[in-house]
Amino acid sequence: MFVVEGVKLLGAALGAGAEIESVFLAPGATSVPEVLWEVESARAAGARVFDLEPGVMERIAATVTPQPVIAVARIPCNGLETIAGARFVVVCVDVRDPGNLGAVMRVADAAGAGGLVCCEGTADPYSPKTVRAAAGSLLHLPVICAGPPEEVLTTMASLGLRRLAASAHGGQEYSSMELSGRIALVLGNEARGLPAELGPLVDAEVTVPMTGRAESLNVSAAAAVICFEALRQRSTILGMEDGS
């Protein structure tokens, strides 16, 4: 199970077909029409609804200023077979910050990725902070909690995906790299990048060039640049194939 905080995320969860186990309401929450609509939708889908006493929501919520609605949803059972036919996936290796992971998830969703894989050592994709940072993308994008990076990267190759490791320096410039094929974009730790021992398990490195004095980009910013270049290239190829 994982926690869904707020009426917007509850609505996104219901829209994505997530199984809502229970909904908890702060006093007066259903006086807001939008809240009442989503709560009744959850109830109709089989969720249990509980009215909390004053002060309880403030004690159980993960935020300083809590939302008036908190729901508990079932984590979907996604395995690596879920992305077997995907053309573009994102793989996170030791991405530790939940906010960064949520932002990467949002980028992957927006750029049309077929899934996001979290290797062992990566932050929990279902922690409250990650769920909030993902802003609903966790509910739209197949997210897979997988095993050791070595096993995951080997599986990526067996699925026919070209493994491209994002690197702060020394890789091929992203805009000159072929990204329209079947690709697994591999993102490493925020501070250390991808471990050197995983080098033999990637097919190439891709870099976002920088002209300023910054040492590197945030992992989610780098992911955004590369993911949307991949989307641009795929869109161009599809446009050519469609004759448009």
C-alpha cells in the first residue's frame, strides 16, 4: 500500500484505475464539491471512507499543512516484463533523493517513456515525498521496483534496449546521438553518477554540454533534456513515416 495525499492525487489515482483501499477525511472536507465528488467516486469503487476528528489529520499527514483528504492505495504489481515492448525507458541506479526521483518520474511520463525502473538502492518510489514530487505521474507510468543494477542492465539488453548512461562529462553530446531507437536511459547517483563497475554493462554514455561554471546538472534536469530530445527524434521519425 502507499499513501495518496490530496484531492488532485486521489482523482488521478481513480482516473488511472488504482485500487483505493480507504479514504480519510478532515472535518468539513466534503463541503468542497471537488472533494465530495472524488470521495464518492472512491466509495463507489469500493473504498472505505472514514471521517477524522479535529486534529487527527495534522498528526498523521506527512506535510506541515496537510491536505483535507488522504487515501491509501494498493501498489501495482509491475515486473520487468511490463516494459518488454517499450521503446524508451528510464532506469534509476542509486538515485537517493525522493524529490529527485519523483521529478524524474514526472519527466519520464511527460516525455512518453514506457516505464521507469528503480534498481536496488534507489529511493522508494512510493514514499510520500516521491508521490508528491511525481504529481500524479506515478499513477500513469509503469514503475518497477527491481533488483541489483547488474541484473537490471543485463535484462535491458535482453529486451533489446540500448543502454545509454547519462554522464556529466565525457559522453557523446545528447543532440548528436541517435535516440529514436529502443533505448534505456540510465541515471546514476546525484553526487557520484554511475558506479565504474557498471561501465561494461552500458552501451554508450550521453552528456549534456554546459558552457557555464556549473559542475553538473541536477539528475532530473539532465533527464528532462535527454528525454525530450529522444521524444523529438521519435516524433520526427514517426512524422516522416506517416508522410506528415
